[in-house]
Amino acid sequence: MKHLAMLGLAAALLVPVHAKAEKLDLSTITCKKFLEYNKENIGLLLTWLEGYYSADDDDPVIDFDQMAANGKKLGAACATDPDIGLITAAEKIYGKDNK
């Protein structure tokens, strides 16, 4: 009986678990929604924005001070106008005209 239980456990461990895949379309997120995210998600989004708006030939370096400064600017812009889209607000801060 023990062998059967162990075999069942081993089989259960080998069955792949399908995690629910999530996608986040940043073009649909408002500033209000962005400000409601927890600290970890905001950090992930800020990191993504830094990479997205960097030039293709930039060095693979994360400047955490610059990321924090841009995050504060984005937070202030979003607090001022919570109904605009996150990408619209980010474009004003990270956009090519601001580099």
C-alpha cells in the first residue's frame, strides 16, 4: 500500500501545473489604477518603463537613482491627472523628447 501511495505522489508531482497566464496591457491602465497598485507592482512597472523608453544602443545598466526620480515625476503627474492613461503620462517623462 505504501508503494502505491508513493507512486501516486510521484505521478502527481510529474503532472505539469498550468499557471494562469496574465497579460497586462499598459495602454489601457489609467494613472489612477497605477497609483492603486502595491509597491512591488509599481516597481516592476517603473523598471519596465525605463527599459521600454531606453534607446536600443544604451548600455544594459539600470540607474536606480534615475528610475526613482522618474518614478516620482510619474507619480506626481498621475496624482495631478488620475484619469489620463499611464502611457500618456509616461511619454511626457520618459519620451524621446525628454532624453
